[in-house]
Amino acid sequence: MKWLPVAFLVALAVYPLVFTQPFPQHVVIMALLFAALGTAWNILGGLAGQVSFGHALYFGVGAYTTAWFYKAFGLSALVTWPVALAISTLAAVAVGLPTFRLRGHYFVLASVFIMQAVYIVVSNWGALGAAIGLELPVHRPTGALDALWHLQFHLSKLPFYYGALALFVATLAAFEWIRRSRLGLLFVALREEEDAARSLGVDTMRHKLLALIVSAAFTTLCGMFYAQYVLYVEPVSTTSLTISVEIAFIAIFGGVGLLWGPTLGAFVIIPLTELLRAYLSGHIGLGLSGTRGSGIMATLNYLAAGGGGQVDILLYGLLIVLIARFQPRGVLGFFRKLD
Amino acid sequence: MKRPFQIAALAAAAFSAAMVSGGALAQANEIRIGIMMPLSGPAARSGQETLEAAKLAYDIVNGSHDIPLPFAKTRGIPSKNGAKIRLIIEDHGGRPERGAAIAERMITQDKVHILQGAFHSAVAAPASQVAEKYGIPFVTGGSESPALTERGFKTFFSVTPTANDIARDFFTFIQDMAREKNVKLRTLGVIHVNDNWGSSLAQASERMYRQYGFEKLTTISYGAQVSDLRSEVLKLKSDTPDVLLQASFDSDAILAVRSYQALAFTPKAILAMGASFATPDFIKALGKNADYAFSHTKFDAALIQKRKAAGDVSRMFEQRTGKAIWDAPAREFTASMTIADALQRARSLAPKDIVAALRETNIDGADTISPYKGVKFNEQGQNILATGLITQIQSGQHYPVWPKELAVKEYVFPAPAWDKR
Amino acid sequence: MIYAQVLVDGLIVGLMFALVAMGLSLIYGVMNIVNFAHGEFMMLAMYLCYFLWVGLGLDPIASAPIAAAVMFGFGVILYRLLARYLLGASMIAQMFATFGLLLFFQALANFLWKADARTIGDNWSTGLLNLGGLYFNGPEMVAAAGALVTALALFWFLNRTETGLCLQATAEDPQVASLMGINTDRMYALAWGLSAATIGVAGALASTYLAITPLVGANWALPAFVAVAIGGFGSITGAFWGGIIIGLVQTAGGFFTSPSYKLLFVYLLFLVVVLVRPHGLMGKR
């Protein structure tokens, strides 16, 4: 089984050279992005055992910092990344200090409430565009260096692809490095027997904060990537509970605490969502859903064509319940059993 | 250890197949238009009906119909050998990054000639950025954010009036009313759903209220998925605005007016952006409390008297969807006809020729089903002849009351208190 | 006078939150599980009342007992199919399970009934009472009264009936309770049933004035989670008072600053309370 990750990474590296159309590249870029997000989340959630539904905050920090500076000064993430990471660290500490004192469900709920509070603030904050958000100006690069400076490459997706790949690999490396380090061992202690660890003199607060800061940092990098890639930042798609849930969900689905868990989650869910949507679009669009009519046949027709939508979430919700019921270690947990 | 290998190989194969598939086969002598709408999510119903209007328009163009519209009697686009228009449809679900991805796929894989959409301005923005990069024209019939045309893109065309135009219409009308009925107005209230669409109205109002004679402005916004508006209305009431501008979704509109009545909050006039204050559901749910509300809309059934094709189109739309045509679908219909008109005049189907043809568009309002004076784009791609009309509900029916040339009834101002109806 | 209105409105919505919070706290007290899908029970109850109204012309207030009964059964079924297996599981597994339920039910509602909001029109509670400038809106008054009655009924059941006392005993210590002959499995099922039933009643009452969408449970009921957290998980009384406090804070906060921020105060209050008392005001575990 050892060869599988290597083969996977190699396949990822050559993928855009084989599939040269922008759309297939886009799907994998998004999968890589969410795999990185899920892995970053996993540092806090899987290793340190602190389940957070508030990670979109750090994603938003990265996205908005990048967008704001680029719109105001024409400085891309290439230059502004230290600012984003600084804000991210401050936010992590500001969130961690009060909430890490809470145990169990209180912590999880606190992360939800903080996320909602942040969303309210961001979606009402004029300087950040409030509900409208910020659009990053399109820049037609005048040469390779100029393109790099602005992180805009006209039509080519390759720089973004390999950027996402690098981010993905870096996050995996960070996760694995922490897991194997002394810090990782401490996290196991934190996760399994927090009280015992405390009584042995382990400063649990400091270690939890460290986990959060690292997790937040990589999440922020992903946010920066997103802003430069999509060129439009608004609250719902960056700093909302929905995004937090998606990130956590990908890790949960794939396998919390396992290195490749979130990756598996991302590479199953993202392409699947795209395909389902394209399939259903076509059907709804071609009128099979029937915006009119009543009766059994019409209802069946309507449901068969995807009904009101969100069929993918329906399936995922059901899957999570089943997984939690039968295999709480996520999809990867099924495979692990075979080892 | 064969199983993991097999699973992995199968997954990889399925994945690759899925990635390469999709991408409609391009046929000769057809014109492909890629349209993106929210077909799932909160705006799904509006998105679907708006899509139906576009489909109707292109079916009329492609077939032969006895309707007083250009291209109705001919089949396809005459100057392009009768080439038929094929719609390629995709759902963006309200997500900006999807809009961009869909635009790119439609351009690079489906090889569309024109992009159309996207209902949500937040999706139209990145999608049209992609279109601009590829030089493919992007036409919007219903995304009202002024920011879209302020970007100065060369390939972006907005047929609809923007939130700025709507605010200007409101203020002009309010001034007219205040003058004619000799009512002094001091404070303006704005209540809006806190999203791209609602915020544009608020921003436009903030810019303009002073120059139209108001001294004070109070703005209340609420989250998109609110279930209850009491605290908002309570706050609004305490600021005693004389006139209220509102941008709400259908259900919020009902909730809001119920709260106004429950808390005895009676502004002299309520003016709503969009169709939510004129739907049959609204009137049914509120009964006599629906009366006197004004709506700024871009279609009303009374237009049948002023636009020769409106009756036929209305009837056909109702046949297809079981619903009367309204604001958003009507605008998309007009945008589609604008596209057909440009395709006819374009020297070829190359992107820059279509863009050039769009830029030279000059359609008379009488040839559309919309209240617009016409369709003519400025250098930023905004239709400078786009106007709306203001309707008012009286005795459970809505009638155009402004501008005068499209008015069917006299307006009632100020509105009587709730308990006096 | 408008301040009195703020107080009245805050109490009205607070009573509704209180009822919802009590149900949530009940399950936690007995089983140590936070049911993230709690709000979805409310949403389902609201759709039930809506369809009863559309199909049979049944007034939502009259539908409340039906909603309670249906949701009770629903809660018990959910226990037997799923929650029962979560008893010994890790917190993460429990959380994911109920969270998965949340996603599933929201998506199911969206799939079946679309995202369009529905509202129930005039019913017998419709009407407006004006007492010297203080406005009492019929549907909301009835809802608050109904919530209070249901809350008191729940209290009575838990404290004055034998079954209720058995439930409390199970919450305190399941092992001892079972040694004393209490069928803990039945108690757990009862907790789920009661929890769903009470929020079902809340849903029925609220359907007269709230817009019904697939997300209504999650959006509207989120402050109720705050209420339970503030009151302390496991304490029914804490949940009740937590609900009232949250209702007041939300309404007042929104009024004195801006309604856009009304929930912000609720979340801030949560942070303040748990910083001082990490297990809430009256929490046990």
C-alpha cells in the first residue's frame, strides 16, 4: 500500500499535462484546495482532537486580506502573505484563549457561535464590501515577472494548479511532521486523557494554541489562494458557517486523524458534486423537472430530475450518519481495516 | 492486497472519464449560447422561471410564429443561413467560483458564442471576468449591480437597469408625488436583505437621498435567511421614516408587511425594488394590507396594452410554466431578443464581430415586451435606455402608475393607516 | 413606551427559545449527546403543520397536538435506529451522527419541497391587541403562551410523575438507575420522544408567524443552543431561563444598536458566561 500515495502524487503532478482543458484542471485545483483545507483542519481536529466549526474565519482572513490589499494597492498575495498570516495568528490566539478552556461540546458550539458572529461582522463591514464583497481587478500580465508579481496569468491555469499542489503537499507535510514529533505525542495525550496530561504538568493551553495557529496558518494560505484564483471574495462563499462545515465535513467523511483522510474526502466529494450538478443542471434546464403540473407522475418526474436540488448534500448527510454509526473513523477507516 | 489496487484503479478511471466527458458536441450551422442560472438553492424557482423565458425567446427565434416580434416569423437567424440557437444550460447554485468555472467550461469545451446570465450579480462578476479574458461576449438581462458595468469591460453588456437607475426612478417619483400632493418628506427609511442585490439599493439610496430633498436616512438590513423581522421593524418604527424603500425576497416581503401592521408602522409610502411586493402570493397572504404598496418592476400585465408582443409572449410563457410572466423572466426574454438581434447584424460568428454588433445595438422599446425606451449600450456596456415602471396595488390588483406614458391608473399617496383600510 | 415593547417582544421570543432549549437539554442530560439536528425537528414540524393547513385547512394551533404526537414517534424512531448506538461512542462520533442528520434533513426538505419559503395565512390567532401603545401580535402571543404552558407541563412531568422522576434518575446516574429497576433504554427513547415533541409544539406554534424554509430550524433555533450552553447543559431549568435571557438580549441588543447585530450580542453573552462559568450557569457536566 505504500506505493499508493507516491503514485497519487505523481499522477497529480502530470495530470494537467494530460488533461489540458481548463475545466478538468479547475476541478482538481478545487479538490487540492479542499484537501489542503481539510488537512489543515485535521491538525486541530484530528491530531489535537479539538473539533472546530470555525475554520472559515481563517480562510476569510486570507481571502479578504489578499482582496483588500490588491484592490487598494495592487499588491498581490506574493507580497501581503505576512500580513495575512499575522492577522490569522492573532485571530487564532483571540479565539483559542477563551475557548480552549471549554471542554467537549462547549468548545464545538463555541466555534459555531464565533463563526456566526464573524459572519455578521464581515457581512456588515463596509470596508470589506459588506454583503457585496470585493472584486479583485483583472490584470493582463505584460510578461512572466509581471504575471508572477500580480499572481494573474491570463488564461493559464498551470501556475494555479502547481501552486495548489504545492500548498497541498506542504499541508500534508506539516500534518505528518507534527504527528511524528513530540508535539504529536502530546496531542495524543490531550486527545485521550486531557486531565491526566494536565496533572502531569503539560501546559495544554499552550499546545492547543500551537495546533490552532498552525492549522489556521495553512487555512489562511488557502484563503489567499482562493482570492487570487477566483478574483471575487464575498462573505457567504468565504467566511460563513457553510464553508466551515464543508471543510470539517471533508475531513470527517474521509477520516479524522488520518493523514490521507481529508484528501480522500476531497477527491471523492468535489468531483462528485461537480458531476451531480452538471447532470442535474441539464435535466432541470431541459424542462424535465416541470415547473408545472401536479399529480403523481409530475411529482415523480420532479423528484427524478433532482427535485429542489441538494441531492449531493442529501447523500453526504446520509453517508455521515451511516459512517458515524458504523465506522466513525471515516471512509479511510474502512480501508485501514484491510492493512 | 489486490482490493485497494482495484479500487484505486477503478476510481482513477471513472474520474478521468468524467473529466473528459461533458462538453456538448458542436454541430455545424448552429449558434451556441451558454446560459447560467441558479437552478438550485434559495433562488431556484426564480432562476428556473427566468431560464424558461430565455428558452421561450430562442424557441420563438428558431421556429416560425405569428407574433409581432423580430425573428418570430423566420426560422433561426436569417443572416447566418437560418442557423438555430442552441442553449447550453448550467446551474451555478449561487456560488461565484462556480460561475467562473462554468463560464470557462462553456467557452473552452462547449465552444459557446455568447454567455448569458447569471441572475446573481455576485456570480455574474467572476463569470464575466472569465468571458472578458477569452473575449467572449457576456450579456446579462437581470443582474442589477452597478459595479458590473463600472468595470468598463469590453465584452460585458447589461440590458437591465441597475440599482442606481431604480433608486433614481424611486426618488424622481417620490419627489413628483410629494410635490403634487403637497406633502413634506424629511426622513427616508431603507430596509433591505443583506446580500449583493439588496445592498446595491441601500448604497444607491445613500448616495442620492440628499439631492432629492431628504434630510435623514435610516438603513436597516437583515440576513438572507431570516425567519422573523420584528426587531428590525421595531427599530425602523422608532426612527419614523416618512417613506420606506425596500428590497426583500418574496417571503421576507410578507413577513415585513405583517410586522408593519402588527406594530402599527405606517410610512406614507412603501416602495419595493423587484417583484416580491407584487406576487399573487403576497396579495393573497396579506389581503387588504397589500394595498398601496409600490413596486419598481420591469414588467406588468398592463404592458400588454402598450407593447404589441407582450400579450402573445405572456400567453406562451403561461402555457409552458403555468405561471404568469413577471419581472425577471421578462427581462431575460428581452436580453435574449437583444442577443438574437446582434447575431443577425454580426458580420460573422467570430467573438469580436458579435461584440461589435452588440455595441451597435439600437432597438426600439416598442419592439420589445419591456417598458424600456429601447436597448442601446454605452461604452461601458450599460443599456442607457433601460427604465422600469412603478406599479401600485389597489384593491388587490397592481397597476402601473408611473411613468405617465405607461400609467394605467392614478397613484394613491400617502397610504392610509392599517386599521383604516 | 417603545422600551416596554422591546421587553414584551424579548419575552415572547424568549419563551419560544426556552421551550426549544429545554428539549435540547433533556437529551443531553439523559444521554450526554448534543443533538445538532434539534432545529430540524422544528422545521419538520412546521412543514407538517403547513401541509395540514393547506390540505385539510387545519389551524396550526389545532395541529400542535398532532405535531407533538408525530414528532414524539419520530424522536423515538430516531433513537431506536441511530441514537441508541451512539451511547458509548466517542464525542466525535456522536457529534458527526447528529450533524449528519442535520445535513440530511435540511437537504431532504430542500429536495422535497424546494427552498421557497411558505407562510401560513390568517388563522384564529390572527389579530392585534393594542394596550395603550403596546402592541401584542396575536400569533406571537399565542405562541408564547403555548410555549409557557408546554414548558410548565414538561416541568410538571419531570418533577411530579413517576416516569419523570425515573427519567431524572437515569440522567443522574444510568447505572444506579438501572440497578434500581429502571429500564434505561426506555428512558432514553422517552427523552428523544419528549425532546422532539416539545420542539414540535414550538414549531407548530411558530408556523403561524415564521416563514417556513428548509433552513428555518437551523437559523431560528441557533440561539436556543446558546441558551442551553448558557443555562448549562443538562439543566432543564437552566435551559428555560437561558432561553428567556437570550430572547431579551437578542431583542434589546438589536434595538439599541442595529438589528443586523442582534445575534452578535447573543454570541458575545455566551462567551462572557462560559469564560466565567465554563459549565454554564446551572450546568452539571
